[in-house]
Amino acid sequence: MRPRSILLALMAIAMLVLVGVFIGTHSLKHSLPRVLPHAEYCTAQSGSNLVTLDIDQMANAATIAAVGIRKGVPARAVQVALATSLQESKLENLTGGDRDSVGLFQQRPSKGWGTRAQVSDPRYASSHFYGALLHVKGWQSMTLTQAAQAVQRSAYPGAYAQWTDESDTLAKVLLGNATHAVDCYVGNTPVTRGAVALSALTTDLKSDWGSLFDPVHEADPDTIALSVEDNQAGWQYAHWLVAHAQERGIMRVRFGNQQWTAKGGSWQSAGDPETAAPGETVLAEVFGSTV
């Protein structure tokens, strides 16, 4: 074989090796949604960091955070939980997985996590993940990937670290440490409307927030008001409501001088909204029974 041919062959082999390494390295990372024109999606932003998720992913992330708030876990635990779910399921409530793995955290009934129906419930799955994490001795001083691995015992223990930035941003926003920071572009075609929507929304709020959920009765039959202690709690609820807007038929969310609408998709100044003073009440209005 001529020297030039040998050189070209070696270069081709080297290129194949590099491509293989690239694919092998990147195949572990679950890509987040690519935003398409007119797509329904959500964003969470803290400072210059922006995370884009689809509607179901953001709703699941908000539930994971809400369960953590209800249980009183440290913010770091919420970040670990979000990073774990990002790696295990892309924040999707999967009906299957490796062997008998199910749900947001791919928990296995055969390993004592609960029944298949239980681990398929995002609230149950999140609560039991936090319980397992808090029982890990010294988890607070571990790296994110060490803490996640101590609970999950994954075959790819280093994979959780790749979600550090995304989980940090989501945790800050969903814990109310950033204001008007969750935008969801859902359009004006809600899954439910009117009394049905309001009843389902109330049920979800009770399921996620437990005894923290403190509704205020409103004269408007399509509106629910949530009493909050401070600005941070207000944004915890407000971001949760926006994240669940599509599935629960929420048309408008108001807190302080800010409002989110399904029509606009992002938070805007409400001018002088007909709501209580900032830091006291969050209002959620569902689509009415008629179009």
C-alpha cells in the first residue's frame, strides 16, 4: 500500500474513533426539549441561566419541589432530587424502564420502593426519594452526584453531575428564590374548564402542598386564592400554578403587581391588579365553562 493511502486510512480510522468517543460520551446525557415554532413549552430562569422544558416536565419538576417544601427538606435536597429525575427519566413519569423501574426516579418495586402504582405517583415517588436521601449519613457534605448515587445506586454513578446547572436553576426558581421566573407557553386550549378544572386544581394543590395549602374563598366561581406568609412562599405557589396551567386549565395567575396569562405565556406587570397586597395572596383563575 502506498504511503499516501496508508495515511488516509489511518486518518479515517482516527476519525471513526473520535466519533465513537463523542457518541459514547454524549449518549448518557438526556437532551432537554428543542423548542419548535408554535410549540408548547416552559422556561425557568435564574440570573443568566435558562432551562427549557416541555409542559409535563415542568409540572413534574414543580411537584418534586413542592413535595420537598412540604416535607421541609433543605434546598440542596430539592436540587439533588431534580438532578436525579433529570438523569433517570428526563423529568417524565415513565411507565417502564430498566427491569421493573418506574416513574420519575425509576424506582424499582422489587427493591422495596413501594408498589408499581405507588412509585408511579409523582408525590409518593418524590417523598420517598427525599426520605431515602435524608437517611444517607453525611449527604449534605457530598457532591450532588455522590448524594444522588447514594440513593439510586446507578450503573452510571457519574451521570448526575451533568445536570448540576439545570437542577440548580430549577431549584432556585421553584423554591421561590427568583421572582416571575417560570414562563409557560400553553395557548388557549386548556384540558379542562370551569368547575371541573377548579376541583382538579384544588385536589392537586392539596396533594402537593398538604397542610401548607391554605385557600381563601372567593366570590368568583372560577378563581381560587391562596394565602401566603411572605414573598418567597408566594412565588413558590405562583410558579407551581404556571407549571400546572395546561393540565389544570389555568387562564391567569396573579401575585403582587405581576400576572401570567395563558394567552401571553410570560409574566407581565399587572398595573394595579384587583388582588390583595403583595406577599399575602396568590390568585389563580381557570378558564370558564364557556369558550
